[in-house]
Amino acid sequence: MVGNCLSLSDEHRGKLSRMQQLIVQKFGGTSLATAEKIHRAARRAVRAKRDGYRVVLVVSAMGDTTNRLISLARDMSADPPKREMDVLLTTGEQVSIALMAMAIDAAGHQAISLTAAQLGMFTDSAHTRARIQRINRERLDRELETGRIVIVAGFQGIDATGEITTMGRGASDTTATALAAALGAEVCEIYTDVDGVYTADPRLVPQATKIDEISYEVMLEMAAAGAGVMHSRAIEFGKKFDVPIHVRSSLTDAKGTMIMEETPGMEDIVVQGVTLKEDLAVVSLNAVPNKTGVAAQIFAEVARNQILVDDIVQNIYGHGKLANLGFSTNASDAAEARIVCERLAEEMDIGSVVVDEGVSKVSAIGVGMRTHSGIAAKMFEAVAKAEINIENISTSEIVTSVIVRSEDGPKALRFIHDAFELDKRNESSPSE
Amino acid sequence: MVGNCLSLSDEHRGKLSRMQQLIVQKFGGTSLATAEKIHRAARRAVRAKRDGYRVVLVVSAMGDTTNRLISLARDMSADPPKREMDVLLTTGEQVSIALMAMAIDAAGHQAISLTAAQLGMFTDSAHTRARIQRINRERLDRELETGRIVIVAGFQGIDATGEITTMGRGASDTTATALAAALGAEVCEIYTDVDGVYTADPRLVPQATKIDEISYEVMLEMAAAGAGVMHSRAIEFGKKFDVPIHVRSSLTDAKGTMIMEETPGMEDIVVQGVTLKEDLAVVSLNAVPNKTGVAAQIFAEVARNQILVDDIVQNIYGHGKLANLGFSTNASDAAEARIVCERLAEEMDIGSVVVDEGVSKVSAIGVGMRTHSGIAAKMFEAVAKAEINIENISTSEIVTSVIVRSEDGPKALRFIHDAFELDKRNESSPSE
């Protein structure tokens, strides 16, 4: 057990074990926007390969390719068939996999690109929003066995009949974490143009700091509450299959943010991040007869009209006979929501319907909320200090949200960020 | 047998028979370069459908897409793997099929796009120059059965293992004629930015006239001799399976050029077209010992070095003991050809090797040559009248070619065009 000997032996063992280890690296569109950026990503993959890892790359479409393709589609039809949208959009990722394979080949390493059809990335048949059902490992394993770096087209799938599907904007993250889960990867690295997940959007809160470690759960709530860092379904895959997700910069070697299982240290931080979700509307149904099944009936009708519901709050009054029922929705759904709810009001003897557009939601998120009290009060104080009126409040186990006028959103965000001292370094396991 | 009655009945019968008839329409890149052009092509397909035809569309990549993709590949690697080139380039046609399906849908007709993999367009595995081996009719028939317009991606295929292949630049023509052959189409329409095949390239010979009808054989020779109108393999498919090919403008409804089986009338026209093939070099091996197998040995070595051979001419002299052996090749292969031939000269006791770069080939083509004499003489006279020196001559059954200095090519072309009066309307079946 002599130090030097042990450390050598450990290193050796580490190398051996890494020989079996697999890493998934995902590069987003901004990290592939130019030839030089693709070469840089290729070099990074080759380095991981030379470090002894088996390497699977997942790539998005280059730069603004997807937007360009969508605009081509709009020139064809105001309402293009979803099946054909998927045939169109998947070409963006197919271009990227081919170019990446060429760049890796030029860097002196064997690589092979695989489309969803070639890989066997099976989804359901819901065009433009398909969900992964099964990943065929056979081709992947065979290519990895030969020592190749395998490059997989993100965002795309095929259904059981060979139809081309896509999984929604940003779904290359999901491709990456699903592959990492299926292959038992040591880590899924998400390379992007920011160097990690921040306590708040740095464009709105210049004092925001990078988060070193965050639990899947907090990250999921942050994504749902407006943090645009990662596709929610990708985080769900990471959580379900316990794949650590490392969100990091494609421009540097600095450590980014590790999304991982909750550690005991994380509870010490009351609030880990604050988010702003803009372009919302609040629909309030006032004097709703408080009978069994009323809410179910209302939200079934809302869902049937494909109106997206964000948060729901309900208060009871009038000796429990009446309720005020409010929900937030996207501003773009507000007009439709008003029509649906006014029809319901008539049918169901509801007092009135008020639609409040031009509002935003500010949320504070952290697992520490479970064990710490007074978080909501501290948050409301911060908003009051900013001289901003709170319109609605909703809370859940690890999230506290307030609805404010849109114009007040960024200011509320800054004051809450300040109140929880998020400008201080945000580490889940502070050294004692 | 009253006129009116008969004509009605004929029309009815025509309609019925057309119900069974199938038409393949192929749109090239220039005919799909803008949204408006795609809509125009879509309307044309819908019109054919409403006229009672079953319709299969074959589309190329939009405008200069393929060149743009090739330039992206060059940014990755000086010598990108051919497999990945195919993965890259096939995205161009995939974009087109999706957009075309959307445009047809917007025009009020059902359509479905099919990639090579979805259709089952099987080729061999020779990436970037694959050849069609088998077309699976099952999916095509099923979609046509439902009344849909089927849109197929040109240029692309898959091999037996699902690898993506391409069939060479311009091969969407081949996709179209192969499909027309497989489906027993009445006609394969090739829509392009010119209104047919001309007696000569109108950019070089302003007096050139459109050819109304041309045989597969003459068209094949014209393509081989430099006419860039159609992919040779496409014409071969037409010939082999007797599918008439109608080359016509995507901008008008005017009749274009029908490529078809030779008719008796065609022989009346001695020369149907003249072509210019530029950027050639002539390699001459002088004083070659004239022994059995010498030519075979030389051209085996030339082929082994992947030097493309255009025409070959050989003369014998010195009481049959020596030969002068010349062949034309692409100027880009000239340097390599010189190295190979000088090595051969040393090994085989050949007198000398002369490589003459900067030459062009001018050819006159027509089935009438078979039965008419004096064609070659008339052609040489025309070149002499232009005061141009002829360097080499080669003739075959329906082609007479001369090699001239590059700078003289266009002038020789014009004088030959003039000598055969090709500025007069070129019809294979002139009304008596």
C-alpha cells in the first residue's frame, strides 16, 4: 500500500475500466454552425476516443438550418402535412452526421454516421412530437466493436413502418440521453454555447452564477418554469436511467454543470435557481359552483381544445359552495381559452370569466425548500421591495412561483435572485 | 359509325384507358429553384392526375443545393469518405420531395413523398456511382392505389444492407426512367429549363433548332459526345424497356423532344445533331510494335490507373509491323496518362509518347449515316472552309468525330452545323 505504487495501480485500473466505458457527446446547432466548429467538435470526440472511451456522438442541425427549412415549408403551405415536415426537417441532422464523420476521418480516426433508420431509433408515429419507444443496439454495438466513433442524427426517429418522425424542437438532447441510457454510458455530455446552467438567465441577471451540480428534479422544474437550457424529456431520461448529464461549453475544457442524482449537500441550498417564463395569460373562472367533478369537466374541455395549461390555482369561498379557479396558459392560447371558458361558464352556471394577458411567471426552485421554511415569504418580500404587485401565487414541493405584469418580470427576477444571494458561488457540496 | 358518335365513344374509351395509364414526371434542380417553381411543378402534376393518369414525380435537389453540399464537404476533408458523401448529398433530394408533397397538398391533392429507403430503390454498394439493381413496387403500388401522387427522391438508392447510395451527378433522370420502366409508364417526362434537345448547344450555335423526335441510339451518342442534356444511363433504361422520354420545358406547355424508338423517317435525316466535347487531350503512342495483345496490354494498364479513355484510333504502317495508337482522354487525366504511357513505352519498346493537350472533339451524329455516304467528306470540307486543321478523326456507325485545337472548337461546330443545314426545322417524319 505504498502511495506511489497504489496510485500507479489505480491509474492502470482506471484505464482498464475506462476501456469498457462509453461516453455520449451531444453537439447542438450553435456548436456546429461553422466548418471550424465542426472540426473542433470532431477533435474533442477523437480525444475522448484516444483517452480510451467508446464514443457516440449525437449532433443537431447546423446553426439556423432548422429555421431555414421551416421557412421553406411555409413557402409551400400555411399548414404543411406533419409527415412531410418530418421528412424535411430530418435532413438538417443528416447533413451534420455526414460532415462530422468526414471531419473525424480527416482528423485521422474511423467514424460512421447513422440515421435513425440505420440505427433503429424507433418512436411512435406522432409526427413532429414522437416519443422514443425502442433503441436497437445491434448496429451500434457492431460499429463500436470495430473501434469506430459512431455519429447519430439527433431529433429524428422512425416508426414501426419505416416512416420518418421527429421528436420536437431541442429533442437532440433526448436522443443523446436516451442513447446514453440504452448503452449504459458513464456520462452524457451536452456541448453548447454557454458554459453550464446558471442561477438565472445571465442576459436578464448579470450577477447570475454557474451551478456546478444540480439534481434531475430541480433541473426539470427549472426547464418547466422557463429555463431554456435543456429539453425536459432529456432530463427525464437521465433521471429514469441514472445517467449523469454534463452541460458544458463547446469552446473550452472547463467543467460545466452536472445534472445528477440528488446529493445530501444539495438540500443545504434553499434556492438553486430562478426563472422567468414570459408571454403568459391567466384565465380566471370566478364563482364556480364547487361540486365534485367540476374541475375535471373544465380541464377536460380545455385539453380537448388543445389549450396548454401551465399552473392551476383554486380557492374556495362562500362557505365552500363557490370556487375561484385560475390557470395560466400561453398568451397565444388566450383568445381560444376565453371562447372555451365562456361557453363553459354558460353551460355550468359559472359567475364570470376574466382573461388577464401580458403576464409573466417568476419562479424560485430548489430542493432545500422541502426542509426550509419561510422561502415564500422571503420571495414575496423581494418582490414587494421591487415595488411590484403579485397577481397570482402557486407553490409546489420545490417551486414557488408568482405571476406579475410582463413589464415587471425581469426586475422581479433580479430582486429574487438577490434576496437568495444567488450571485454567491453555487455549489452543492461546499467544502467545510 | 356516325362521326360525332364515334368521336365521343373514342374519347370515352381514351379516358378509360388513361385511367390505367401511368406517367412519370421528373423535375430537375433548375425547375425547382424557387418556391414559385415548385408550386408550378406541383400544379402540373395535379393537372396530369386530374386528366386521369396515375402520377409519379421524381425530383432533384433544388437549384445549386448539391454544389453547396459538396462545398461543405470540402471544408471537412480534401478526400471525404464516399459513404458519407452519399449520406450528405441525398439530403438535397429529401428536402425536395417533402416540399413538393407540401405544395401538392396545398394545391388540393393528396401526395406522399418517398425516400429511396422507403420506396425500396435498391442499388449495388458502389457509393457515389451506384447502379440500380431492383425496384420494389409494393409500396409504390399501394400508394398509387389510394389515388395519391407519389413523389420519389431522385439520384439516391439503398444497398441490400440499408446503406445510402447515390448514382452520380444527373442521375435523377435515371431514377425517373427506371421507375417509368418498372411501372410500365406511358411516358417519362423530363422537365428542364430548356424546351428540348437541340441540334447543337444554342449558346455556341445560335442557329440551333429543337429536335422533335430522336432515337435512343442517337441521343446516347450525343450524350457521350458531349451534349449535356441527359444522363446516359437514363436513356439506356428508356431504350432497354422502350419507355418514350419526353424532354420538355417546365415553363411552358409546348412539346419538347421525344426520345423514342427509331422510326423509318429518322433515317432521312443524315445528321441530327452536332456536339462539342471540350477539355480533352490526345495521347499518341508512336511506333508501337504491332503484335497480338499489345493494345490490350496498353489499355489494361491505362484502365488500372483509372484514366478515362474517350476514343481510340490506330493506324498500321511499316509493312504492318508498327502501329500508331492514339486515344483521347480528359485533360485532367493527361499528366497521369503521360506517366503511365512513358513507363509502358520503356517496357514495350514503343517509339515515343506524345501528349497533345488543349484539344476538343466535334462530332456529328445521326442514324442516316448508316445509309448515306459522303458524310465524313462533307464534314471535313466544312472544317476546312473554317480554315481549321483536323488533328484526329474517328468514326463509328452513326458518329463522325474530329479532334481540333480547343480554340477552334466552337467555330468548327458552327460550320458543321451549317453544312448539314441543321438550322432548318429538324423533324424525323417530314410531311410529304
